[in-house]
Amino acid sequence: MNSKGKILLPVLIVLAVISLFLAAGAFYLYQKEYAQNVKLQGQITELENRQRLTVNQLEEAKKKATELSLKLEEAKNRLDSLTGELAVEKSAHAETSGKLEQSKQDLAKQKTLREDLENRLNQVQGDSKQIKEELKVIQQQKSALEEKIKNLEGGSGGVELGKVVVSPEAVQPAGGLTGEQAKTAAGKNSAPDKNALKPAGKTQPSSVDTSEGKVMIVNKEFNFVVINLGSKDKVALGDEFIVSRAGKTIGEIKVEKVHEFMSAAGFATELKDLIKENDKVVKKIK
């Protein structure tokens, strides 16, 4: 009995030690597992916090994405509007460029026109100076002509021009006819020819008034002549005379100014080089 008790006691002690070791190991493992669990629980909590933060960030990101989508749509709309405005601006720019080019061309034409006008102005000014010089000469000639007319008027105070009969063949001078002879000759005239104003080479009309004179002065600048018939010969303003030479009609003249012994009569431009001094003039019958 005692020997069995002695054997069981060490076994029990060994078992107790083993149990203590097992308990200590289990407690150690428990503590370790607990610490691990605590650590894992902290990590889980941290992960949950991160998850919540991530969810919040995701929500904010979604909101920002929605806002950005709206802004993007607005930007697209603005881009489309700006594109349309840009197209309009391009069209306006092209039109403006065309107008600018046209304006440049017009400006070039205006410059050319201005240069042309300036050249013409310079030419006109030069011509004006020349005309003024010519006008001075003409005025001098006119003054000399007026002086000559006055001298002729003064020198013709005692001259009495008679009247003659103009026939188709020739014009007879009336210097030696008396008043009665002139009246008799005038009564023998026939009616005036309708074609009295004809160029040189045509026959002089067969019937005209009996007032006959001659061309004393021819002024080609002012297209007038001075004849030796005046108010004493019953010449009046507006009277018309036929100019002839050697029995051939040259043309007609019309009285514009009357003096006592002479008159000034104008003529058409085409007669400028045809009428000469000492051509005969015969008054037309009205």
C-alpha cells in the first residue's frame, strides 16, 4: 500500500506540474490570442473608420463628379456658343477683310484720281496763267481795236455812204448815186433768196436791201467785224448783212453795236477764216 502511495505521489506531482505548464501555456496562448484579437479589433476599427472615410470621400467624389459633369455640359454649351460666335466672327472678319481690300483698292483709285486731279489742277493753273497772258494780249488788242474804231469813227465824220443796187452778177458801188438814184435802183430789186446764207461758191441772192458797205476790221478772237455803215445809214441793232466777195456769198453777220458811221457785227465761228477786210456787206430785207 505504502509502495503504491509512493509511486502515485510523484506521478501526481508530475501531472500537476504538467497541468501547471499546460495551464500556463494555455494562459499564455490565451493572452497572446487576446492581444492578437485586440490588435485585430483595432485594425478592424481602423479599417471601418477608413472605410467610412473612403465612403465619405466617394460620396464627395460622386458629388464633385456630378458638379464636374454639369460644368462640363455647361462648358460644352459655352464651347458650342463660342464656336458659333467664332464662325460669325470669321464670317464678319472675312467680310471686313473684303471691305478692307475694297477700301484699299478704292483708296488706291482715290490716290490715283487725286494725283490725276492735281496734275489737271497744275495743268489748269498753267493754262490759267497762259489764258491770263493771252487775255492781257486780247485786252490790249481790244483796246487797240476800240481806239482804232474811235479813230475810224472820228475820221469818217464827213463821209456819206450812198446806196446801191445789188444784182446777181455784181455789186455796184453807190458812192456816186444821189438819193433819188438810189431809190430808183432800190425799186428794181427782186425778192431775197431763201438760201442767202450759203458757203462760198454759191451765187449771191438777187434781192437785198440797198444799204451797202464793206468790212473794215475782222476780229477773229471775238468773232466780230466792223463795217463802215452806222446809224446815219439807218443801221439798227439786230440787222443782218450778207457778206460777199467777187459776187460770191461768204455768209451773214448780225449787228450787235451801232455807231454813227460804223457798226460791229458778230458772225458764226465757221466764218472766222472766210471773212476778210474789204469784203462787201449788203443789208438783208426783213
